[in-house]
Amino acid sequence: MKSLTVLASAVAAAGILAGCGTPSVNQGKVSDASAQAGQPVAEPPQLQTPTWGQRYAWDDGLAVEVAAPVECNPSDTASPQNAERAVKFTITVVNGTKKPFDADVLSFGADAQFNSTTADPIFDLDGDCGEGGTPSATVLPGRTYTYEQAFAVGEQQGEFQLGLQPTFMADKAVFLGQA
């Protein structure tokens, strides 16, 4: 009987911990990127899916903007090889917090999908798709940092989903649009 009580307590605790540890999606504020360039957001969050050219802001004042994708041509040395088509995004980090922010952390929670399948990042040191990988920059309070990231996509235009997360447990900003 004692082992059943211990087991029931362990199951209940696991359920409580599982609920506490799951970050949510798009709980921050979405606005036009150009409307508030470099300015922190102080309004309460609205549930909305951002798209290209909009800004997603977390409650602490950190924000991210993703410009509409443009096609790029991977070089012969790009990885992955033989992409049907490639698109490149310009991503801007806006630090409206009171602390420095390491931009490489933002990519820690990045996920990319094209037409509901994984979109592989392109690493292209010799071509116009860019070197790819994680940006290595510290963004001071009140400053912005912009970098580019390319992905391999299908031959025809389709739906692209790009998720970014500033810390492991933070809400994920998920951008959605055509690419």
C-alpha cells in the first residue's frame, strides 16, 4: 500500500513539473517592425502569429524582427548540396532590456519548417546565401543586431515557419509566411 502511495505522489509531481516546464508559443506582442525600430514594448501581450516585416517582443523588452525572405544561390561548396531552392532571411534582434543579450542564444531555440517539413539551414562560405550558423554577437541594451540565415526549400513557393526562442524556457516566437 505504501508503494502505491509513493507511486501516486511521484506521478502527480511529474504532472505538475511537466506543466511548469513547457514554454508557450507567441505569447508576446506583435507589431510592425518599422513602427518602433529599436524601442522597447510596454503594452500587454496579444496572442497573434507574426509574419515577415513584423516584430515579436517578449515581456522583458527583447524583440526580434524577421524580414521577408529573398532567394539566394548557394555556391558549389554549400551545405546541404543540391538544394532545390534557397531563401535567406534577415533577422534583427532589438534589445529593449537592461542587460546585454547574446544573439547566439536566440538561435538555440530556432526551428524552421517549409511546407510542414524541416527546412535545413544552408552553410555557404563562398556564395550569396551566407555562412549560416549561429551569430556570435553581444547586443547591448538599447541596441540592435542584424544577421542573415538561409534555408533550403522546395522548388515552388510554400509556407515557411521560423521559430526563435531567446532562452530555453522562454516563449517561442513563431513567424509564419510564404517563402
